[in-house]
Amino acid sequence: MTDRLVTGLVWCRCCEGGACMEVAASEDGERVLIRTTKDPGTIVDLSRDEWNGFLAGVKQGAFDQVV
């Protein structure tokens, strides 16, 4: 992940039980970036298809057993 991809992005924050994550779209809208507020320098870079697959899994309960 290069700094060029994260400079000037608008991060949306979601917090639950003291743990916070942030999500942003890349400037070109082709990528979705995820980071935690505890370690904002580590960024997960997903394609739109990967992001949509992740969201579908969450909605279907695929991660309900994860604590």
C-alpha cells in the first residue's frame, strides 16, 4: 500500500465495544481500504468484488461464530 492511495481519503469509522475500524474508498473508487484505529498504518486493500463478497458473508452470518 503506497501513501499515494491513502492521502486525502475520507474514512468512515465504526466502533463496537471499544474496537474501531475505518473504511474508505480509493480515489478512483476501484478499491476499498480498511484499517483499525489502533494501527492505522496497517491497511487491508480489497477490490470492489472482494469487499462485496465480504459484506455478503457478513449479511449471511458467515462470521457470526467469530468473537
